[in-house]
Amino acid sequence: MTETIWRIYGIRHAINTGRTRGQNFILEAQPDAPLVLDFYSWVLISEDRTIVVDTGMDPAKAARHGHTHLLSPVVALAELGVEAASADTVILTHAHYDHLGFLDAFPQAHFHMQAEEMAYVTGPWMQKPWFRRAYEPDEILRLVSLLHGGRLTLHGREARIADGVTVHWVGGHCAGQEVVRVRTARGWVVLASDALHYYEEYERGVPFAVVFNSSDMIAAHDTIRALADSDDHVLPAHDPRIARIYPRADRAGSEHILRLDLAPDPGNAA
């Protein structure tokens, strides 16, 4: 049986140039130093199938949270030859507002998310402002509606979505944070999503500041390394380094659509 090989495209849909290191890292030595925060969603494309991973961020919510919207993921998908209205599979790595922004643009899709994330966002932890601050109630209600409509599968800690695409619970950033392991032509790549905002977390062994469980967040680094073929096969969700070390997608008109299954160019990392 032929193994499915996937191409990975990253969609940089928003940016925040006003962030500081103190907002991003706990016990930061230079808290006032700037550190740009990029925002990504992804699409996986094989010879006969497409899987969307997260749906980006609503522009109005982006503005309210101080982010600059760059590109609608729906427009980006169209540039890649994918019509959101007919897409059939969407993976949600967690339910923060910057990953759930265009749910209704996928009317034919079946969604997949960790059961622990749904329990978290509808449970007692949401009584605490610290833990609910990155969630939007209308988007959580939409998830409940999708669940009752038979369009949302809440899977266990590990699940196979398709040949060559599996999801793995890591927790940390939120109770149901997962990563996505993808078979590509160059080997197994891990979409770390918000298990890693920046490569620096992984390289220094430090947690990001928005955290539910710091021990799970640090332990996730080992899980990611075990799932990926190398550190060069790992993709954080918010690092500006991504746009420097990976090429622009050939078939897309926007500079904000990148080809992430190819080997990175570490010479451009600085």
C-alpha cells in the first residue's frame, strides 16, 4: 500500500508588532525588549485530499486584542486551489480565538478536537479570568452547536485523522492543546501549534507566558522531539522566524502563504 505524502502550507493571517518579551516569557530578563508575534493556520494537501488545521482569527476580534489582520485564511485557501465551502475535514488544535475565527466558512466540514479541550472550555476552569481570557464565548457556543449537529468529533489523546496525519495531546498552553504529526516527502513534520509559540521555548526549555499547566508545557517539548524527525521538522505557531527560513508558496499570490514541508534555510534564521 502506498503511503500518503502531504504538502504543508502555512497561512500567516495576522501579526502583532507591539508585543514585548515580558508578555511572552515568564521571568524574562529583558521584559521590555520587543518580540513580534505572528499568527498561523495551516492546510495539508495530498494527491487526493485536503485537511485544514485551525481556521485563523476573526478580523474584528484581532483588532480588539491588538493584532493586525493580514490575510483571510479563506482567501489564502482559494489561492491554493482549496474552496473552504467544500472542504470536508478541519482539525482544531485548541479553541483559542486566534484558531477558531472562520468556523462558519466551512459549512461542509467535519471538525476534530481534543475531548479535553471541550471539557476545559465548558467547565469550572472558565470561572477564572486568567484561563478564559483567550476564549470567545460565541466561538465556544459554535463548537457546542457543531457537536450537537454531528459535525464535531471529540477524540482522545491520540487519534488518526488520515493516513500520514495523526494528532497528539500535549496540554500545557491549555488543557486540550494538541500537536499534529504529518508525513511529508522529507519525513515526519510536527505542527506544534501553540505547544510552541516560538522556537526559543524549545531551544531554551522555557514556558510561554499564556499557560494552563507549565509542567505539561515543558514536557511537550520532549513529546514533539519524539514525534518529529529532527528539530528542523518542527513548526511553531507564532514565530517570525518561520517566514524567514521557509519559502513562499509557488502557487500562491500572497507573501503570507508559505511552503512548510520543504527543508528550512537556517542561514536566514537571524
